[in-house]
Amino acid sequence: MSWIDLAVLALLGAGLAFYAAGSLGFLRFPDTASRLHALTKADNLGLGLVALAAAIYGGSLAVAAKIALVWLFAVIAAGTTSQLLARRARLDEARLDDADSAPDGGLR
Amino acid sequence: MTFAFDLILCLMILGTAAIALFVRDALAAIAFFIAFGNLMGLAWLGLDAVNVALAEIAIGAGVTGVLLILARARLLALGDAATSTGSPLLLRLGALAACAGFVVLLAAAVLSIPPESGLDRVVAPLMPGLGIENRVTGVLLAFRAYDTLLESFVLLGALVAVWSLAPAGAWPGRPADPGMADAPMRRVAGTFGQLLLPVALVMAAYLVWAGSDLPGGAFQAGTVLAGGLLVAGMGGTIGLPSSDQPLLRAALVLGPVVFLAIGLAGVAAGGLLVYPAGLAKALIVTIEYTLFLSIGVTLALLVAGPPMPGASDPDPEGKG
């Protein structure tokens, strides 16, 4: 086993550890904001480490550049969707609070 | 190692399919259906069918998933609970028997094909005459071109069907604005849309060009274009066009009409959809580029839905 194989294995292992931690947090954390926090760690660091492993394993600069682009767009998309989800969750919370304090206690 | 991967993948495909079928909540079913489509894409990739994998993930999981989510939202808005209710036992047993019988027939048919008699052996010697390398494109655009020609018209027909659902008085207006109502969300989505739309255009143009020799093609590229248009629409970067705009109508029919015209012109070269020798690649690339534009715009408008009353604010970009 060469040094390159070892590096790929180590990066993959570290990436998967972040994915596992992110999934665990997604399942166990109490509210939307902290769940998003867990998921974005998996998306940013987990995917970054796995992509780095794949780029080294690919063995050419062209492959590495393509994987880097895939990673970049995944990160931008994940950042956008988590912003949207967080905003939506916050709007829903505000609406529930309004419903609780409304005299008739009505929904929506 | 590869066997273990295949086994786990198969179990995950069957598991996601079972959950998508049996879960009561429609949103959960759709989420598992999208996961199922992505895993199926991986399976096709494992079988070296990259073209099918691209189509499965882009259209099977992506566009279909968005359509299902929108259909659920529409059902909820109409007062339907969008959960599955129990059906009579006899009906379920009947469906089980019919599906099992179909699976047995299909398996028998597939297993009766000897492994060495694949289409590849027939197609490979014919490819040099076309001047392209991707055998799937060869089959779709040359050897079985009428299938693809008919498909392109079916897609157009689907849009006509969706448009025919427009409420009275809304024709020929715009589809409901897909933009997000909340201003901060619209800004976030808008920034992403401004970045994504040009990249999607470049990516899609590359996918069509690569489709001659590598995996890719008009349908995959059209889906990428539709995705870019829809994300840009959600952020308000582009407005959706009114359904009677001449430019829009031209973009919708361009691909099928160019395909049909080139196919009819083939009569002069020996028959319907026959390409003259030496011109095959140029004609195939022409058809693919026009088809890609039409497929992209059609898919985006299919997701956008029929024209709706009151959705007639001025269109900032002219065309969707």
C-alpha cells in the first residue's frame, strides 16, 4: 500500500466520520437551526474530505479540477438551501407564536 | 468488495422503493422516491450505462421529484390530506398478483436474451458511418430516430395538456409566479439563481456537444437548462413568459420541427430520417442543439404549470 493509498483512506475515513456525526446530529438535535448546523458540517467538511480523497485517487489535474467544481457547487447549493430552510423555519415559528397568542387560538 | 457494494446498493434500492410505496405521508414517500431515483442512477453507473444514469438522476429523480412535491402542495391547497388511505384487501391482492405476474414475465424475457447478443454488436460496425462515438446517441438520433422524434412531440403534447388546464379567463397569461414570497428568501434564491443560470447554460451546451462522443445528450442537457431556469425563476431573476409570446412558442417547437424537417429531407437521400453520407454528424448535432433548447424550455414550463389569473406583472427578461 503506497502513501497515496494511505492518504486516500485517511481522508475518506475522516470525511465519513463527519457524515456520520452530521447524520447523528440531524436525528438527535431538538430544533431546525441546530439540525441545519449538523447537516452543513457534513456537507462542507464531509464532502470536502471525500472529494479531496477522490481527487487524489483520480490521479490527474483535470479530474481534480472537475471534482473541485462539483464540490464548490455542492457547497454553494447547500449554503443556499440551508439559508432558505432556516428562514422558513423561523417564519413558521413566528406564525405558531402568533396563533398561540391570538384570542381564539386559531391556526394560521 | 465490489460484491459487497452491489449488495448494499441493491438492498438500499429495494428498501427506499418499499418505504416510498408503503409510507402513509406523501412528502415522506416523495423524499424516498427521490432517494430511490438517485440510488438507481448509481446502479446504472455501476453497469457502465452512464447515459441512463444521467437521465435517471436528472429526470427520474430531479424533475419528477419536483413535480411530485408541487402536486402534493396543490393537493394540500385543495383540501386533500395527501395521505394514503387503506384500500380493500381484494384490490391489494389483485394488484400484488398483477405486479408479480408482470415481474415474472419481464424477468423471463430479460433472462432469455443470451448475454453475447447485445445491441452493441449490431451498432458498433455502423458507427463510423455517422462520425460520432457515443453509441447511445447513434441509436437515439440515427438508427431509431423515429422513437426520439415521436418522444419530442409527446413532450410538447404534455405541455399542451398542462396548458389546457388553465382556468377560464387566465389564457393566454403567465403561470403562477414561482418566485418566493418572502423578500429575504427571494434575495438568497435570487443570488443563487444569478450564479446558476449562466453556469447551467454552459454546462448544458457542453453536455449536448459531449453527447456525440461521450455520455450526454439533448435530454440530459435540457434538464440542466430547465433546472437553471426554475432556480432563476424562484429567485425572481427571470420572470415566466406569457404563453402566447411568439419567441416562447418558437423555442418550444424549434427542436421537434427542425428534427422533422431534417427527417423529411432525408427522403431525398434514401428514406425518412436517413442522413446523407458525410453530413450525419452535422445534422445530428443540429438536431440535438435545437432539441435541447425545446426540451429545456418545455420541462421548465411543465413544472411551472398552466397560466393562472392575476399572474401578469411585467416580465423583466422578456423570455423564460
